[in-house]
Amino acid sequence: MVLGIVLGVFLVAAFVAFLKAPTRRELPPTPTVEIPPPPAPPAQKTSVDAPPAPEPTVAAPPAPETVTAEPVVEEPVAAEVDVPPPSAGRMVRLRSRLARSQGSLGRGLLTLLSRDTIDDDTWDEVEETLLTADVGVGATQQIVENLRTQVKVLGARTPDQVRTLLRDQLLVAIGSDLDRTLHTVAHATADERRPAVLLMVGVNGTGKTTTCGKLARALVGDGRHVVLGAADTFRAAAADQLATWAGRVGATVVRGPEGADPASVAFDAVKAAAEENADAVLVDTAGRLHTKQGLMDELGKIKRVVERQGSVDEVLLVLDATTGQNGLVQAKVFGEAVDVTGIVLTKLDGTAKGGIVIAVQRELGVPVKLVGLGEGADDLAPFDPETFVDALLGDPAEAAA
Ligand code: GDP
């Protein structure tokens, strides 16, 4: 009996084991999990796969001072030539472009100084207005000091007196007696005639190429014969842009292959201008923000190479008025790299900070000679302090209304 029970249990267990066995066999095999290697950390990848990007601010060592580029001298296409207007009286025509500076600087000061009582708070506001308009700390202090003295002397002030007072002080700060002559007249002796040479320098984007084009137009409008040199050989677009400007006014443009030695292009432009018996040659240079040493080497070389054919008459530093203190810092680097003879302050139409005219002259000790007052072809004007200050202070009739 017991043996029968044991045998029965054994048989049942054996049957259950038989039933379960196929189920297990049907299970899919356990997948093999492949663990991918961890991705390499980015820093490691860069250093292995890619060489470090070339430092854009480091200039190549100066090439030996030989003239190697084969320049392309593009003669103007006569059929498409414009007749630009003369440059005289331009700043008067463009004075409304200074409206933004007029609103914040000129009107602001007129209102403050017209108050019946001018207390210390008012003088603080005068100071604030000047500083906000980028006049700079040194000039602001001087202007405020002079105004305080004058206001004390005057006592009660009529609107006309306030205006005259302010006008005089702004003119003193701007330096109405500085020599702002732009040297664009050819040098002629009994046996030779050579063109005036103007180099345009400054950071990219400030408006160098546009200024070259606008100035060429203004000179052509004044009856001069002009040649343009595209010595910004790092950007083909700059040379194309200059060629377009030249084509519009019938001027010749000299350009080199992309990457050519800028000094050799400048040299060839001056040579072509002399051969054409031109009055002036305007040379556009590259404005990469490289090291001061690189900048000095490059601009110094352009100047030396050009001087083999005669003196450089103007080195014009193009500065964007909307960049404020940053622009001034960059300008100082250029000022140390090359002897700047004049400043072109562009985009004055786009800023309420017309006081930069005062600050930049004080920082660099060089007069503003030209101002850019818009993107239009004829929106460049010789800088005239009186017209500038009158534009800032606005029309007296308007102010009284
Ligand atoms: P570059 O890199 O220094 O040669 O600068 P560009 O000549 O190419 O000019 C850069 C930009 O500034 C262009 O869009 C110009 O039209 C603009 N520009 C140049 N001068 C003036 C100016 O006086 N007023 C305004 N509003 N824009 C200007």
C-alpha cells in the first residue's frame, strides 16, 4: 500500500516534469547585450581629431617686402557712370540726420540750462546728459566747469543767451579751430605730378569700404580723377564692393587675387593712379582685429611700400560712432600702429551719442575730418563743427515753439 502511494507520487511528479520541459525549451535564448564603449569626451575628441582652429587674431609673419601680386586694373564702364553732386554744403543738407543726438544731447542741455534756478542737482543732470552722450569724463568736467562760470556771470538768462553759451562751449570742446583739411590734391612739381595717397584703416564693419566709395564719389563730384585700391585682400566681397562703387562713378579700381599681399596691391594702385595722372588714390585696407604687432606690421608695410613712390597724404581711421567706448579702445590700437591723420566717424545718423566726436578727438589727438550720416551714396560729409553744433541745438524757432 505505502509502496503503491510512493510509486503513484513518483509517477505524477515524472508526468509534471515531462509537461514543463518543452515550455522552457520554447523560451527565446537570452539576448547578448553588447555594451557600447562610452562616447569619448568632447575635449578628448577635439584634441585627437581636429587640430586647433587657427587663431584668427594672429597675423602671419610679414612677407618680405617685395611686390609680387599681379593686380587687376579694372577700367570703368563708361555707360553706367553717375554724375555725383559736389561735396560742398553736404553737412548742412544732412543735418537732420543728427536728430537722435539733437533730441538727447542738444535739447536736453538747452532745457536744463533754461531753468530759472540751476542748483547742484541740475548740474548733476547736465553732467549726466553729457556723459550719456559719450562726451567722455575729461571733456564733460571741463564743459560743466566752463558753463558754471558763465552761468554765474550771466545771472538771469534769456533763451538766446543760453543757446549762445552752450554753442560756444560745445565749439570749444569740439575744437572749431582744428585743421580738418583733407589732403586730396595731387602733388605737382615742374617735372612730375603724383596723386595724393589716402589710406583707409579701421576695424571691419566700421564702414571703411563704404567710406572709400562715398569719398571717391564726392571727389569725382568735385571734378577730381580718382583711383581706388582694394588692399583688403582677405575678403573678396570687399574688393567686389569697391569695384561696384568705382564702376558707378567711372573710377579705376586696382585689385589683387584673394589673399594677395595687401602692400603690393596698394603699391600697384598708386602706380596705376600715377600712370592715369589721377588726382588721388584711395586705398582700402583690411581691418581684421589681430594682435597689435600684426596690425603694426601689416599697416606699416603697406605704408612703407607705398612710400617708395612718394608720401602718404592721409591715414584716415574709420570709426563707427555707435560703438562708443569699445570703438575708442580699438581706435587707440590703430592710433598706436600707424600715424593717423584724420578720423572718419561713420553712422552718426544711427546714434544719440554725438558726443563721441569730442571724446575721440581727445583720446587720439586727431581731428574728425569726415562724418558718415547714412547708408546712401552721398551721405558722407566734411565735418564742420559749427553745422554740427547747430544741428545738435536745433532751430531756435523750433525750440521756442
Ligand atoms: P568695412 O568692413 O569697414 O569695410 O565696412 P562696410 O563699408 O562694409 O560697411 C559696413 C556697414 O555699415 C554697411 O552696411 C554700410 O552700409 C554701413 N554704413 C557705413 N557707413 C554708414 C553710415 O554713415 N551710416 C549708416 N547708417 N550706415 C553706414
